[in-house]
Amino acid sequence: MQNDGNKILIGSIQRLLRRGAISHLRKIMNKTHAADLSVAFRSLPLASRHKLFQLIEDPEKKGALLTKMEEDAFMDFVEELNIDEMAEIFEHMPTDDVADLIGPLPEDTTHSILEKMKREGSDEVEGLLQYPDDTAGGIMVPDFIALPEDVTAAEAIGSIQKEHLHVEMPFYLYAVDAYEKLVGVSSLRQLVVVPPETPLRDFMRTDVVSVKTDTDQEEVARIVARYDILAVPVVDETNRLVGIVTVDDVIDIIREEAAEDMLKMAGVGGEFIEGKSVAKSARIRLPWLFASCIGGIVAFFVISRFESSLSRFSYLAAFIPVIMGMGGNVGTQSATIVVRGLATGRFQVMDFWPVVSREFAIGFILGAFYGGLIGVVAQMRYSTAGLALSVGLSVICSMTVATLVGSMAPLLFARANIDPAVATGPFVTTAIDIISVFFYFEIAATLLGI
């Protein structure tokens, strides 16, 4: 239903643009949600996007639309926006979103925008820019509710009503000591159900789950998911509360990391390239295919060693694709399971042998089943027991070793502090192809006497 709505919206905008119906377009731009407009913008040329963007009256909506753009599309889009316009839009946006948008811009442009913004907002943005993008400090919101632990519930409610009206995500009330160090947390629900004279220290929770500013964003997402919380506080090295990471940012992290892992496992890099030029897309994918190219060359030399055997027993070639394919598929399955297990925290690097042995056993069972099945097919087709046994054993070896390689590679990559998602790209499939071909011809040469 949502896709149908997007198609209708895009079609309506395109028709109205052709007719030059500005008044109708203005109504659509100001009534449609920014998330839906961002989908429509992807189908429009840059000039049309700018024309529609200027029809939006609410600067907050303009900011929300900018945050929905891919980085390359955003960089192209803001080239036509002047500094004053960007500063005005950014003043109406959460500071963490502003930091995300400003970060990739040229340094002089960033400096000019921050000078135009109100001093308080620019200071907060500059504070966020000092942290790496993929850490808790880089994604945190510096607006939160923090009060001394000795205030009463009534005083806390009064402070929230007077001083914290503009906090973006008022999920929790954090208690701090005289040095602004985090000592406790209370939900807003708990705050309003206790007697008004109750001190915050009497009903707050002291077992606060927090993260440091340099904690990786994936770990932050895992913590939020594990403890079912709506926000996690961020503290510096002295345990001073400096910000919070909210659940909406965590959802974005999970989506981005899942997409990145998927692209890496497919061997096309870690970013979406459908919006890039043909030349840039080819340049991004080129190095990722190099491993497959090298692997293919190695497999060629392995097969060429048995060229004379193939000329005498041409039916051996008929089973090369199925043996390589079964090994490659089951190896990719194992690698994908392990990579996602590592990403979600279900597996740890210290679980090396339990994980590998489990996948090895699964690979042997699957190999025995499909090896027997394909061996029967070989026997029925060629009535050669040696060939059927060679094919069956080769499938068993290929699938067993494939699960071994597919499960070991991500764990070894993770132990070496290398993103394990890269292990499921060309590396695993190429290694398995070479191993499968090698085992097949060695087993055939032994059993058939060639």
C-alpha cells in the first residue's frame, strides 16, 4: 500500500511540474510527510528538487527532508543553497542531525554555516563534530533532562516544565551529582506517580546502563536492543553525562549496518551505488571482483593440470558446476550466519570452536545427503561406479570444507579487527571454488586411475 501511495505521489508531482501548477505543488509539498517527499525526490532531476524544496514553508520540514537524502544526493543538492538559507534550516534541526549533515561539507562551508547559526546551537554542533561519525559521541543528542539527585519529584516536574521544554526526546530523567557525573535514572512515568515531596535519589535506579563517547555505534545499538530501553546515556572518561543516544538513531544504525553488511557480503563495497554515475559505480565494484578474477585464474590452472584426463574422460567436466555450486552456496550460508551472529552479539570471537564445529557437522550432513543424491544421478547417467563415488565424495568434501571456511573466515577476520562482512564476499566463494575443483580432480584421479 505504501509503495502504491509513493507511485501516486511521484506521478502527481511529475504531472504538476510539467503543467507548472505551482499552487498545487505548494499544497502537496507542505502537506506531505518529509519521509514520503524524500522517496519522490529520488525520481526527480536536481533542478526539479530545488524548485519543490523552495515551496516548503516550514524550515523544520526542510531539515527533515535533507536528513533523508543519501550523502551524494545531499552534497549535490546543497551546492545550490546559500549559506544563510542552510543556517536558518539547521537552526530548526536537532544538533545531532546538523552535525551529520555538516560533517561531509567543505571546511570553509562548515565554518561559515556555524558562524551564521545562533551561538548556542553552533557550539553544540562543534562539540559533536569532534567525535568520529560511527561512535556514540558522533550520534548522541546533547539535549537531555538531568537534575541533581536531591531534588524532589515536584521540583523536578517544575524544572522540566520551565527549563526543558525543547528537549527532543524526553524519555528519561537523569540524576547527576555536583560534578555532573551520572548517578541514576528515572522514567518520567515513575516521576509523576511518586509523592511530590519524594527526593529523586529515593526512586531513581542506580544500575544505569551507559556507554562511553568512543563506543562503536553498533555496540550502542546492541545495548539498546538488549536492555529494551528508549535511550542510552553517553558519558565521558570521567563518567560525566554529555548526551544520549535515542532509539530513533539506533533504528537508523541497525538499518545502515545491515545494508552495509549485505553489500559487503555481495562483494560490492559498503555503500549503495545505484544513485552514482556509471563510471563511479564501476570503479567501486572493480576492486571487489579482483579476488574472484584471481580465484578463477587459479582454478583454471588447477583444471589445466588434469587436461589430459578431461580429454579421455569428458564426463568429468559435467559435474564441475554442481560441485562448485553446492560448495559455494553452503559456504556463503555459513559465512552469512556467522557474520550476522557477530554483528548482533549472538556469537563472540571466543566462541570459535563451538561455532566452527557446529557448521562443520552441518556441512558434513548436507554433503552426505547431496553427495549421495548426485552420486546416484552420475551412476544412472554413466553407469560408472568409480565416477559416481568420485562425484559423491567430492560433494561431501566440497560442502564440508565450504562450511569450515565460511564459518572460520569471519571469526578470524573479527579476531584480526577486520570487518568480518568482507569475508563473505569474493574471498569465501573464490576459496571454495578452488578447493572444490582441487578435491574433485584429486579424488577422481585416485579412484578412476587417471
